[in-house]
Amino acid sequence: MVSQPPAMSPRPIIVLASGICALILTMGVARFAYTPMLAYMQPQTGMGDALAGWLAGWNYLGYLSGVLLVTRLKDLMLKDRLYRLSLLLAVLTTAMMPLADSALIWGLSRYLAGLSTAGGLMLGSGLILGWLIRHGHRNELGLHFSGLGLGIVLGGLLVELAAPHGDWRDQWWLLSAAGLVLLIPAWRWLPRPDQGPQRQPGAGAAAGEPGPLWLWLLQAAYLCAGFGYAINATFTVLITEQQPTLSGQGGLMWLLVGLAAAPAPILWDRLARHWGYLRALQLAYLLQIIGILLPVFSGSLTAAVASSLLFGLTFIGIVSLVLTMVGVRYPAYPARIMARLTVGYGVAQIVAPVVAGELAELSGTFNGSLIMVGAIMVIGLLCLLAMGRVAARGDGGDSSRADGRLGSRRASAGG
């Protein structure tokens, strides 16, 4: 009997493209399109800043729920099924938004969209990295994570292109149609997982783990980053539109966020190789603080552009750098540590937009919220600086560049 040749394995670029499409769908359409849509939904539906913040909070609660579920999954085939369910959910939740002018429907949509985001980001990244490792390809998740920035750009463009031709419902329907198109390559181009052996860290991998103080400082810093992320990701468009001289420019600022975010993971990874992950993370916090506070002190177009670019450059860089550091310092069980960190980050994402929306509705401006979040990010930066001192005392800290490259792979595989 003639044996059948093995099925041809897809090229890595095709598998990576499936992940990029998945991130554009689950993050760019299902999650981030809500931000530019606020500028159109508020005047057309009467939605206030407080409700806008509560809806964002429900979205982050959905994300946190999904993350806590994902970190408990062990079976690879179950992960694949839930990942594909997340893709379908992203399309369905986007299509829920124009069904009714109802805070209840919108809140349910945002919560379920958060679940889909956790599946698309965490499950998808792990499945793609696992495929690359099993088939002997080098880690290229920097390219994969560019889907976050590309998703912001695509979602923002679709919102702006549809605006002259219909109302807010038509814009959501166009986003839903785009999501359906993205679903096809995201689903079809990712191979089903096989049950081949995975690389595991060696027995002595945890010997260089830092002490508990180092981890507590990192957790505190990451909690602060959740506040910085949530305010900008939810209200960038509204903050711009409320500046007297920048009316109508909010959509453009959101597109700039996406353009800056697309290459950011690759840029921060290269910077970390030269400076170390902790130093690179400190720089990212400093730049984000500057970006957060710029609109408070200047209502100019230059300040708005700089603020948008700095946020896009730093928000995904902070997440990827923290992920990498966890993989470097805790190679035996990075998923457990990331789950611990993500709880604080997720809680901040739930609380921040709600508080900011309420403050903005009371004061008529986001300046107070921005100052509050800027101060919180300063506390986060101080925690990172303290981590350097802890490392100098021998209680843990940044790793060598060689370990950092290896840790990036392990972190993503474990998370």
C-alpha cells in the first residue's frame, strides 16, 4: 500500500496573517471602534459621558472575565474551539450595537465584546506561537501584535468613511460587515492545533526568580498602567472634540493612535535588547505620562497630535514589555504570574472610564481625569524605578539581553 504524503504545512506568513486579521476583528472592530463611534453616538442618541464610561467599564469587565477563564484552560483543542467562538462573538456583538437605542443592549454588547477580545488576544497569540514553535519557525509575534494598531486604523477609517452617508446605526452595520469579512481569513488560515510535544523550560529555569518585593512592585506599576490605558483608549476622541479649536479632529487623532501602535511592539522589543526590559518600560511610562498631560496644558493641534502618537506608541509597548519580563523572570509558570498581574490591570480598566466619565459629566471637561491618571502613572513609574533598586540589591530585576529574547517566547507560550 502506498503511503499518503503528509499534508503541506502553511507558510508562517499565512498563519501570522490569520492572527493579524483576528486582532483587527476582535480588538479593532469589536473593541476599539467604540472609541471613535462615541463622537457620533453621543449627539445622535443623547448618550452622556457617564454612560459612555459605564459601557467602557462593562467592556473591560468582559475582558477581565475572559482572561481569568483563559488562564485556567489546559486542553489545546478546547482553546482552539473557544478562540474560534471568540471570532464569531466579535462579529455578533458588533452587530448588536445598532439593534436598539438601549443602554441595556449596548452594555451586553460591550461585555460580550470584551470576552471576544480576551479570546482573540490571549488564545490567538498562544495558538499562533505554539504553531510557530512546533514547526521550527522563529518567534515573530511582534508582527502579529501589529494587528492591534492596524485594527485601530481600520475601525477609525470605516467610522469616518460611513459618517457622511448614514447615521450611527449605519456605521455599526458597516463595521459588522467588515468583521464578517475578517472572520474568514482569521478562521481559515490558522491550522487546527496538533498534539505534538511542546518545549518546556528546564528544571533549573526558576532558579533566577526575583523575590516577592520585585513582583509586588511590578504588579503595582501594571495596575497604574491600566488606568493610563483605559482613559486614552475610551476617551481620546472626546477629549479632542472638547477642545474649542479641534472640533471635528477626534477621528483623525484616533487614526494617529493606530498608526503609532502598529509598529510599536517591534520597536520596543528592539529597544529592550539594547537597554534591557526594565529601562525600556520606564521610558514607555514616562512618554505616556507626557502624552496624557499634554491636552491639559495645551489645546493646540500639535499637542493633540503628540498626545495621540505617544499613547499609540506606548500602550501596547507597556503590555508587551511586561509580558516579556514575566517570561524572563518566571519561565516555569508565566501564565500564573500574568493572570495575577492582569487582575489588577483589568480592575483599573473597569474603574478608570467610569470615574473619568462621571468626573467629565460633572465638570464639563476631562482635564481633572487626565491629571488624576497622570499622577497614577507617575506612581507606576516610581514603582519601576524602585524595581531597579531592588534588582541592585540582588532581589531580582532585569535580565540579560539573551535571556530576554528567549523569555519573550516563553511568556507568550505560557500566557
